[in-house]
Amino acid sequence: MEKENKILIFRTSITKRCDIKRIGKLLAEFPQIDKWNVDFEDWEKILRIECSGITALEISEVLRNNHIFASELE
């Protein structure tokens, strides 16, 4: 059975464009993540992730362990 794709949206603490590169390296380690992007122009620096088989909590913990705050928006 195929896992259902979902879209997770987070408000983040990103302040610099180099943070986006760092996030990319972290997220690349998860084959469950199909696509991701950051809206750097938005004041909340929105991180959007298309994935399956991984939770918002798992993603936010990985980011937090690397000093990036990410809070899921519903």
C-alpha cells in the first residue's frame, strides 16, 4: 500500500539565506521528503514540505536540534 502524501507547513526562525542551505542538507537525509521550499519573503519564513511517512514533530525536532525553530501551522 502506498503512503499518502501530505503537505506540512511551518513558521521558522530562519534569518539568513545560508540557513536555507543548511535546512536543505538536513532534509536531504529523509527519503520521505519529496519536495520542500522556504518563502524567505514572508515575515514568518514559511517552510513547506511535501512528504509521506514522516510527522511534523519529527521534522521540527530535527530542525530544533540544529538550532532552527519550526512550528507547524494548521
